[in-house]
Amino acid sequence: MSAAAVDAIAPDVDAVAAGLDDQDYLADEGLLTALFLAVRLRRPLLLEGEAGVGKTEAAKALAAWLDVPLHRLQCYEGIDAGEALYEWNYQRQLLAIRLAEAGGRAIGDDDLFTREFLLPRPILQAIDHPGPRPAVLLLDEIDRADAEFEAFTFEALAEASVTIPELGTIRAAERPIVILTSNRTRDLHDALTRRCLYHWIDFPPPQRVLEIVRRRVPGTSEPLVLHAVDAVGRLRTLDLAKPPGVAELIDWVAALAALGIGRIDPETAALTWGAVIKNRDDLDAVEARGAEWLVGADA
């Protein structure tokens, strides 16, 4: 499947909507358009939004629908180039040296710095993917990495190539489809955002949330899902440090279903806070309001 074949699978936004729907990923028209352009223009797409609204899942669903490999780089403070691009397998190199010495053979750099001893990391894996299908590269939570690392990774992505001094330059046979996500823990550099397509993912409206949860936790009773959606909507009106997203809502419904709970009452809500509230200060704020407020007067 060449890039042209991928383009044929995604001739328009409606095709993207149908393809992601097949992967049980529901998105609004804005996100669908952004993903379509990322595929057709092969421009990096930066997805921002609160944690848990489906940024990472969008990349996973896109790769699954296109039936292409997904290479994910989880960013964090202190991540370096070796974890993003490549490293040399020093243990194998040392073993090769010892075996050569034991056999009375000479071994040089040309023998040690070859593909056999190369450990490709996500960016190189995506660039070096032989095709004919272009890989999807996910740079997850790029805002958690240092600004220097952010600039470094984008330079490699802009050229769709990586230069390894011992081997030369490796260029992509098919430029990867690149998705970056950010929770806005810090502002990203203009040099990055200017070169990316951009989309902000909002917490979806109640009806779409309802359908998402139904798909992700099949067999759950509709009253339970409706009640959980309403309760999370109430939680999101509070000034929480980490307001619950769709991911937390899905976890909560799954936990309630596993416990055999068909409707949320103050007692069951208090027992299952851990599935939906992930911050001590937020928990204190919710408990101060009372579980009765969360589940509504009719609970």
C-alpha cells in the first residue's frame, strides 16, 4: 500500500469518519478534517486538549483503520535523542569482540557499527519502515519533553530522515503520518506549532460521550451510562486540577459494571472515586460537595 493507496482509502473526510467509526472512535467534523489533512498532506498534526479526551486514541484508531504500523514515543522530562532515534547495542558489540578474540580474528569499527547492532527507536522505526505502507508516528505528550528535545525531534521529522555517522543518512521510503499530542503543561515552541496542522480536542457533548461509553463498555445498562455521564458532567463544573475526561468516565462505568452496580448512589460513588478522581485535592473538593450532589437529588 503506497502513499497513493492510503490516499485512495481516505479520499475525503466522510471516508475518515467511516473508517474511525469502524474502530469505535467517534470524532467531530473538526478533528476528522484535521486527520484527513494529516494523511493527505503528510503534515504533522498537533492535537491538544485536556487529558483523557482521546488524543492518543485518535492516532491509534487512525493506524488501525489504515492498517499501518503505529510507532509511539512516550515523551517525558529528560528524554534524550537515543530513546527517540537509535542506540547501539553495546552488549552485542562487546560479545562480538570477545567472540572474535576467542577465534583469533581481528574486528574493527566497520564490523561493529552495522545494522546488526543498531537498536532503532520510534522515530527511526517510522522513518525506516520499508513500506509500501507509511507508518503512523505518535509523539505522545510532547509538552513533557524539554524544549531542546522538542526542536531536535521536529528537525528529524521535517526531513523525514536520520543521519547515523557510521551508516549515513536513512531517508523514509514513505513519509510517516505524524501525530503529536500535548496536554499544555507548557507552551510549545513556535517553530514546532508553525509547521504543524493543529486541532484542539474539547470534551465531547453528552450525546457523543454516551455513544463512546456504550461502545467501549458494551453490555452496560443505559441507565448506568446516562447516570455516569451526568455525574461526570457535574464533576467538570468544579474547579478541579484534573477534571475527569472520557477515559476516566469509561474506567468508572467499567468499574461500576464489574461490581454489578446498575445505578450510582452516594455510597457506590464514594467507593469508586478512584476510577474517576485522580488527585487528592480534587477528591477533597468533591467530598466537600458531597456524593448526594454528584448523583443528583433523584438518586
